Amino acid sequence: MSIYDFTVKGMKGEDVSLSEFKGKVLLVVNTATGCGFTPQYDGLEALCEKYRDKGFEILDFLCNQFGNQAPGSEEEIKSFCTMKFGVFFPQFAKIEVNGENEEPLYKWLKSQKGGVLGSKIKWNFTKFLIDSNGNVVDRYAPTVTPEKIDGDIAKLLG
């Protein structure tokens, strides 16, 4: 199984097959607009701009599960991210990353790289690095900034 086997909901509720990203190095992130880590959007967009032409993409999964830090509709959040941080990487509908209603993609991601808390996601801006074959290579805590991941992305891109 790889990330390409999953279908998720886009910002408008449409089905999006992650096979659309086949062959790319991916960084999967659960985000929120009212989180202390929200300024990481700047670093995420910078990574995307730096490596997009080399086969890199960020997949942003909105998450309101931690402290209600992603209030508002998907459209409002998309507008905020675009206007405040210049975000142009793919963003997806709000999901839950832990518990009874967790997104199946996140269940799989956590089974591949458990992290410090085992399979549980601690907070928003947890990041998973995926190689161009769809395999989880690493998991990063919310406190790990996008800039600190740059070298790992560069290695995967060759």
C-alpha cells in the first residue's frame, strides 16, 4: 500500500485521488489557521516554490481537532492562507487526524511512522515526508520548521 491508494476530499467536497501526485516527493501536513505554528505556512510555501519544478508538492489537510484552531469554512481558510501567506499548494477539506472519525489516510500515515506519541498526532503542523514511490520516509513534530526539512527533501529529489 502507498499514499497513492487513497482518495480524499478536496476543498469543495470533491473526491481527489492521491494517485494524481504519483512520482512526486510529498510533504503531508495537518494545519490550522489559528495555531501558534500557523506562521510555518511561509516556510511551507517557500519549500514549494523552491522544489515544485523538481517534483515536490505539499498536501495541506485542514484540521480543527486541536483547540478549535481552524474555525471557518474551507473557503474562508483558503482565502486567509492565500492572502496572508501566499499559499498555492493543494489544500483539502477539514479532517480529523486522531480518534473515531480519523481520516483513513492519517491512520495509514501513523501506522508507517508512529512518532513520539505512538500513533497519535500531537498537534497541528505534524508533517510526513513521502518519497516519489509513495512511501513514508519520515515524520516531523509540529515544532520542526519547514526550513529544517529542506535537506531531507533535497536528498529525496536527488
